[in-house]
Amino acid sequence: MSDLTELGVTAIRDGVAAGDFSAREVAQAFNAAIAAAQPALNAFITPTPDHALAAAERIDADRAAGRPLGRLAGVPIGMKDLFCTQGVRTTAASHILGHFVPPYESTVSGRLWDAGAGMLGKLNLDEFAMGSSNETSAFGKVISPWRRGHNQDPAPIAPGGSSGGSSAAVAARLCPAATGTDTGGSIRQPAAFTGIAGIKPGYGRCSRWGIVAFASSLDQAGAMARDVRDCAVLLEAMAGHDPKDATSLDAPVPGWTAALDADLSGCTIGIPREYRMDGMDAEVAKSWELGIAWLKDAGARVIDISLPHTHYALPAYYIIAPAEASSNLARYDGVRYGLRDLPEGAGLQDMYAATRAAGFGAEVRRRIMIGTYVLSAGFYDAYFTRAQKLRTLIARDFTQAFASCDAILAPTTPTAAFALGEKSDDPLAMYLNDVFSVPASLAGLPAMSVPAGLNGEGLPLGLQVIGRPLDEQGVLNAALAIEQRAGFVARPARWWA
Ligand code: GLN
């Protein structure tokens, strides 16, 4: 086998099971790729080569002894550094958790290890998953493996955020798959920016237990991989009811992989009128048209639909998410977790202030200030209550649309990836990136981004499928139909090693 890092999840699992190569060889190949790329891409905060090797050796021993192998046996993956991993530093890309070593394992990561996966490392992200470019990490930006000018222009490109380490690592073949979390687009947007697939399941599918909280009513874990099938395989291992998370869905996990089917006969796809925004990037509009044609070719009927409150999704999200974040992040007080800054002779209040000022970066502080403002006594009804009402209307738009269609097709992002620094001084421009991804988050719906092609500069464009509640299968199937027709084989030139 020439280069094992070329293989995806399914190919690795099947190859290990068949004895074509050992799990140890796979882990070694990815460990070496990470070591070579880390100085240039900074996709990982904490590489964990020993964890990957130890897991691989257990699988090789199981196979040699004829013991049954799990569905991810021998597959090493990247873990977004928002999932608590027992005994392995978990930072949320924040200085305030820079030395936090959890004494427990998140439910999702634990399930992945139980399925036979190993951990290549903890992946970089925006601080506390707040961002769209992976520039807010206290551990440095992640550089996308992609470059403009068909790989010729050396200006560093954003890998998307907040799961920018995950997207960069999968696109650069530093891991066959990675976990992500998506609060308002953080799986789908970085997947679109880097030419990979990423699925956010419906709210409640994956347990949030042991995931560092950002906005609890929106946060969902999901899968990022090079193709739709590998996303389905990973997600199946991650999902499922967890008594430790009261919002986790008490429903069986369907066999999504076994039921993958790109024949969309009898299926109706809705095209939301309100997503055709003024000034939409012409190449994004063109890829959307192509997507419509591909879905028709797969047998689907395509209709126009209306989601009339789309316009309010972004403002509602940027009230609700910071409000919940300001509450969740109150726990970082210098007493219970991580960093403590205790100036000489300081009192308790001074310690809180000093710790939080030293521990949180600018974007996190901005969100805490917005959040506490919209929750404050005088403004609660004017902002938070109204945003909650809008959230209800946005969710109702989807319910009404799903009376006439089975899934919705839209672009994932309004543009292809931007250059690092291009939007970092303008938070509103950064937030606008999420315009197509936050509606599904507010409504708690499953949604997926799948690569659709390259723009004129050679950067990937993604298409998004949004599904009915509990219909991850419909999302995966429509995404598969797109994937088969898009024939996306482009990849970043390996300039980093
Ligand atoms: N970009 C969005 C934000 O900054 C979404 C982040 C996310 O999904 N975690 O809030």
C-alpha cells in the first residue's frame, strides 16, 4: 500500500479487517503526515500520536486473536478540542482552559473509541467555537491547505470556523475524518471552505455531555470526512441517546450507512426563494443551479419554496447564541476551572475580573458583553424575548415548507473561503458568513455540506442540504446524489511538506 493517508474511513476499516495493512501502519502514516504539516497548517493544538498508536495496537491484537472488530476498528481520527478527553488536555482553544486536563471522557468521543477508533490529536478551533475563520484561537490561526490562483497564490486562506482544524486536517489528509461541532454553521461552513463533507445532525442526536458548552440550545456534534458515506459511518458511531444529557434524543440511531441511496425518485426538493440574496456571488449562484440540475437528474422533483423569516435568522442567532454563551461561560471564574489570576492583595471580585480578562480573547469577550446586555433586566424583552419569538417563526417556516418538500437545497456559504485577516477587523462581515447556515441551527434541523466544485480561483464551493426533523437519511441521500454528480476530485497541492 503506497500512501495510507489517501484512504478514507471505510477503506481503512475494511483494509484493516481484511489484513491488507495493520492499524499500526495506518496510525504511523497519519502521525507522520501530521508532524510534517503541523508547522505550516497548525491544524492541531495537541497531537496525540501515542493515543493513536495504542488504539491501533489494540485493534491489531484483537484481529490477530480473532476477536470481533468495531465499526471504526483501526480508523484514527482527529478530535475537535472542544470534546473533553480523559487525561488529554482540552482547551477549547482558550487561554483560560490552556492547562485543563479533564478527568472524564465526553460521551461522543467515548463512543468513537468504543467503536475502535484512535485519536490522532486534538484539533484547533476558534476560541470556544466562536468564529467563522479559525482566527480567534488562543493557539494560533489554522491555515487552509487550499490557496487561491489554483494553488499558486501564497496568501493564507481561512479554513473556515469554528471547526477549522478539523476541516484543514481532513482536506490535507492528516486524518481520514474528524469530529466537529456546529452551533450556527461550524461544521458546514469549514467543510464548504475546504472541499470536504460535513454533517450536523438534528439537535439531540449526539450527546452534548463532555463537550465544552457554547450555546446549549444550538450546539450539536457531527462528522467531517472526505465523502458522504464516511460521514454517515462516523455519525452512526457518535449518535444515540445518553441519559447524562437531558436534551439528548431518546430515539434509536437508524442504519444510515446501510440505507444510503442516491435515487431520489419520489422525492421533492425545495429551493428557498429568500436565499437568493441581492449581490450573491455569481459562482455560488451557478453552483446552486448545478446542484438543482443534479438533483433533478437523480430523480427528484424540484420546487420553489418560501422561508419568509430567513432575513431575521442572523440577528436572532447573534442574540441567542451570545446570551447562552454569556451564561455558560460564567463558570470560568478562576475558582472551578483552569486559569486563575490573583493579583497581590486582590479580593474575590478582582480575581474574577483579572482571570476573565486574562483568559478570554477579544471575540469571546465581545460575545459575553452582547450576551449579558441582551439578558439584562431593562433589555431582556426588547432583545432576548424577541429573538426567541423569531426563532419560533423561523422554525415554523421550515415546518410549513416541509409540507410540500422533503429536503431543501441551498448554498452553504455566500462566498468561497476568504483570506486570513480579510474579515478579522469587521465582526459583522464575519457574522454575515453564517447567513445560510444559522436558520437550520435555530430550527434544530439536520443539515449537511457537500463539495460541489471549484470557483474561478480554484477554491472549493459547498452545497447544503437541510432535512426534516429526524431525517438525517434524507439529507445524506440527497448529498450523495450531489456528490456522485459533482465528481469532486480536486485537492490542495501539498505545499506544506
Ligand atoms: N460562526 C458562528 C459563530 O461564530 C457559528 C459558530 C459555531 O457554529 N460554533 O457563532
